[in-house]
Amino acid sequence: MISASRRKKRRVPADHSQWPDDVRFRARPKRRTVGATALSVVLHCTLLLAVLTIRFDPVAPIITASIINAELWQIDDGADFDSEDASEDNNSEGPGSTGESESTELPDPDTRRTQTEEVFPEPRTEPSAAARSEPETAVVEEEHADAGFEDAETPVEPAAPPVVADERPPSQSPDPVPVPEVKQPTESRPDAVAMVERPPAGSPDAVTVVERAERPVSEDGPESPVPVPRRIPVPEAQRRMLDSKLDRWARNFDREAQLQSLESWEHEGLSYTAEYTQLPVEGDMGIERVAIQISTEANGDKLSTEIHMMRLAFSSFAHFIDRWDPNVQMHDDVIDGRFHSNSEITLSSTSTATPQFLGKVTTASRGINTSNSRRRVRRNEVFLGGLETGVARIALPKGFQSMIDEATLGDRAHRFEEDTRITFYADGSYGWTSVDSPGPEQRRPIPPGSAYFVAARKAKLHVKGVVNGAVLVYSPERIIIEGNLIYALNADMTADASDFLGLVSDKSVEIAPPEITGPGDLTINASIYAKRRFVVSRYRSKQDATLVIYGSLATGSVSASEPRFAMKILYDPRLRTVRPPSFPTTDRYETEPWDGEWEIEPLGSLTR
């Protein structure tokens, strides 16, 4: 047996190529192999236990593959040093402790790092700013001062594995391995989740982490609630309900009663209210409008929308007829604008002429009479703006005289007590003479703003000329057009044209015979209202001319005009928003275009 006495400690150089032969070859190979094997087993078990302890410790940092590889290299380095293969042909392996050495120095750390990178190559990942602190490891140094070789009969006691601490400055330490950093939530909220910064995909250190995004938090405090959209489209079911209500209001709007009250109703479990407000009217040429504020409550919010209805004037239609004369047929006529009839109309189409309606056609009757037509009337050739039958009737007012309060008009009204011939001039003046007792023409300027020429009962007014101003001509009996009536400024060509003419009669408006109007075409710029009839005198005279009305024509009935005139009515688009002074209005309202949206206002904000 080898005695237990210790040999004298001997200093061994770090470079094993400089070791003395008695140190290099004095070890007994078999005993060294057995000791190295036992040492390797113990170290592997210790390492496995340490790895398992760290893995199941929830607060321990994550150990990456690079650190494990470095530790395995240290173990293999020590094991191979005592093996039989440690010879001159394998000088790259580090030296182990021998029996005759005073102490054994560990391999140089830089050398160890180089060896680790060669055996276990790994990508160099630049750590984030939050993960650049050097990992620290507990230091346990092996005491080699008493390590030595014993007698051959005594087995070598395996020494504790050397665990080396890396306490070098950052400039000499190996490249740090990025360790995922746990970022604490900025607030202690249930929905704040820790975010893990992961290594680049594909690296040995990549870790798959399932995470939930953190809700953003304002720097000034808790996040503000998501603002509720202020406007949303009205759902289809509510839209149909509102359209039905609006249609009923448009046909039966009791202006005096409804403007003083609120209307309430229920629909599909919701309560609705409607409040009516009369909007300001711009003088005697404005058109009445009503604002309807409809509101309801749903899900703690107030939903409201505002809809405007406009009262239709008779000048809102290019052509309006109350009672169609069955002996009259529309043949070579063109209506460029909205058309309405309270009765069935009769059309006739021939090989040379077909009537055309360029705007929408509505009629209270259930159909169109084409029984006297010489050829088939094709709907797509005649009703180019569309056709709607079976609509509600629009009643004519009882009389127009009551609509004019001459006492309030003052100097703007000129009253004619007898049949009078009135001529308009382009300079903004007008002249008049008596029909029964001709004399010098009297002349004066048209009053600014709007002017009213009013005939006494049974007095007829004859008109012609160039209108420069806004004028209403009214006669309880008849108005006779003796020549062209045109505006001083062409309204179709001038955007700011302000010339308007209204011809209103409780009985008829007539076109004078050809010997008065002269041959050829006749042009009328005006809105015409003839409660009983619009008449073309001596319409059978063959002139093959055209009667052009630029404005509108509303009448109780209409006479034939052919062959003297083919009629062409061109709607004045200005009449959609204004009317000639005090021009007659209907009892019908019409819904103006609206956005079809609810405006949302939280109920809590209404009490602030």
C-alpha cells in the first residue's frame, strides 16, 4: 500500500510541454482513469442537480445553452487530463493535478473561452440595453496545495470539481449571452401582463413565449375611455318607420296644431318624440320650412336626428294639372322638370312626334290613357325621369285674394281698377294704359324688393315686355299674355339673376290670338298659376310655332295648343328654393335630403 504521508509540494509550470519527465509519466494510467471516471460521474451528477434546481426555481434567471456548454467543457477538460490519452501528441488539453506537483493552475480563461467557441460555436447576439449587465456566478476555488499522488496501492481520492467564477472586468470576460428580461407592468392592473424580451429567432437561446399585449397607459394617468362615435346610421327598420311617419306628416301636416305640440309614439319597445319648429322664412319670396327633432333613448344614450320638411309651392312643379281635359292630348310637348296631375292624363304618339317628360311624373290616377295614340307609347321613351302612379292628390287653394294684404304692402302694391295693359321695360320700369279708353302711357319704376300688380274684381290685366325686378301680377278674372315676357337677365345664363315674374289668376291665364302676339314662337319667363284653365287662343291656326315657358305652369286644366304651338316647358332651377313674391303654395310638405344618422349624446352629459 502507498503510505498516507504527503510528498513535498512542487510547483508545476502551466505549460505541460515544460513539465519534467518524472511528472509527465510517473502517474499510473489505470488508477488515473478510474479516478477520472469517478470524478466525471460526480461532476455530471452535480451539474444535473444544479440545472434541475435552477429550472424549477421560478425566480432564478434563465440559463442559456452557451453557459451550459462552457461548464461541460470544463468538466471534459479535467476528465481528459487524467486519461491515458494525455500525451505529447495531444498538447491542447489542459493539465491535471499530479502527486508530485505543489499546485495546479487552472487553464487561462481566455484560452478556455477560445476552446469553448471552437467546440460549441454559437451566434454572437448583441444584447439589449436592459440585458447587458454581466452574469455573476458564485466562486468556489479548489485547494491544490495539499493535492498529491499517494502510493500505488492506495486509490486516488477524487477532488471536488473546480467551479470557476468569472470576476473579470467586462473587457476580459466572454461575450455576454442575452438573458430574457422580465419587464414589470407599469401599473398594478389585472390586464397588465409582463413582457418578455426574446432573443432573435433561430438562435440557440430562442425561447417560445406566449404573451398578451399590454394595454397602453397614458403618462398623465389612467387611460381615458374610448370615445363613443357621435353619429351612427339609422338602422333599416327605424329608417322605414321614420319614412312612413314623414310621408304621413308631408301629406297631412297641420301647421297650426303640430307646431304647438309634441308627438310621441312607440316602436319596437322604444319611445320616440317629435318636436316641430318653424324655420325663419326669407321675406315674401321664401318657402316655408319646418325642422322636426326626433329623439329616443337606447342603452343609456339619447339618440336624436333633425329632419327638415319644405312646403311645396305650385312653382315647385314644372307642370301641374288638377283636372285633365279628356278632349286634350299631349303630343308634341316636352316637359323638362317635375310633373304632377291629380287625374289621368292622355298621351298620343305618332310617327312624327312623341311627348317627353324629362323629370319625374307623378299622378293620382292608376294609369296613363293612351287609347287615342296612333302608335304604341313606350314608357322608356316617354317617361325619362320616371313614373309614379296612385299618389295623393294636391288640392288647389280656394282663392288667392285672401293671401294678399294690400294694406301692409304700401307703395309696393299698384292696384288697377279696370282692364289694363301693362308693359315691362328692361330699365326696371313699367308702363300702363287703359284697354277700354286708350290714352298716354303712364310709367314708373318697379319698386325695389318685390312689387304687386293687383287687379280689382272683374278687371283683366294684359301683359308683355322685359321684366327687370321681382313682380307678382294678380287678377281675380283673367291675365292675357300679348307678347314675349322675358327677364332682363337671362336666368339660365346668369348665376345671380334676381328677376322673377308670377302670373296668378283665380280663373284663367290666356295666350292672346295670333294677330296680337304675332307669328312665330312665343317665349314666357314666368311662373304661371291659373286656377281654372290655361288657354291658347285660336289654337287651330296653323303656325307650327313653339310656346316656350321658362319657369313653371300650374293650372286647373289646360286647353289644346296645337297646331298653333308645340309646348315646351323648361323648369327654372331657382324655383327649388325661392318663389315669385307670395306665389301660391300647396298644403303638401316634402322631406328634404337628410344624412339618415342618429346623433349620440350620453344621458349623463345632459345634466351637466
